Amino acid sequence: MKPLALAAALLLTSACGLVGGGDEPQLDPATVVVEVSWIPPSTPDRYQDTRSLRLSQDEVVEEVKGDETTRPMDADHWEEFVAELPARLDEIEGQDSPCVGAGGTNLTVTGAGSADREIVTTVCGGEPHPSAAKIDSLVEGF
């Protein structure tokens, strides 16, 4: 194949999406940090039930009722999680809610470039937002 024909063929397949690039950004596992906090309704008897999870390349930090537990992150699990993160995040929507003090689930992703985001869900009318279950599913393996 002549160089000009080869260049044209490569350009055509690249333009058609058959070679290279995908739609999802490639994330650096060393920079990504994922934080989730579960906030109970702001009633005096539940105020201390807040818990959180912080995931990074180095560690998993879980805080429950003020007690913090830290353990090393499994490198293979983290790399697989980060590779799938942009697609998984696209499935989770935040919400605009008039509910205040109702509790909820919050997700913050940093160090992920265009995949950085903050998603806030609240319990409204006694029911959690559907995205709260998706956030739970996202981090359930940790």
C-alpha cells in the first residue's frame, strides 16, 4: 500500500471512530479521589449516624459515627474501578430539591478532569432519590 493511501485509510477509520480515542476520558488512577457521604435526616436522635467513604489510589478511609478506619487500596480493584468510572458516573444524576434537613447521599469526584463532579441527592417525602442507590452501587465493592 502506498504511503498516501495508507494515510488516507487511517484517517478515514479514525474519523469513523474505528481506531483510537473512545468517548470516555482516560483517567489517571493516581489523581482520582472519590468521596461519598451518607447523611441521615437532621433529627437529634440520628445526627451522629453520618458515615463517609473516601477512596484513592493509596487507601480506603471509612468513617462511621466519628470512628475512622483506614485500609490499603487494592491496586487492581482501584484501576478497574477508575477505568469504569466515567461511564458509571454518566448513569447518576443529581437533583434539585426543595427538601432541607431530610438527609441524603452525596458523591464527590475530584482529580478526574472532565469527569469531576459533585452529585447531591436528598430524601424527599420519605423516599431517597433513585441516584442514591446508584451511588451505593458504585462504591459497594469497597
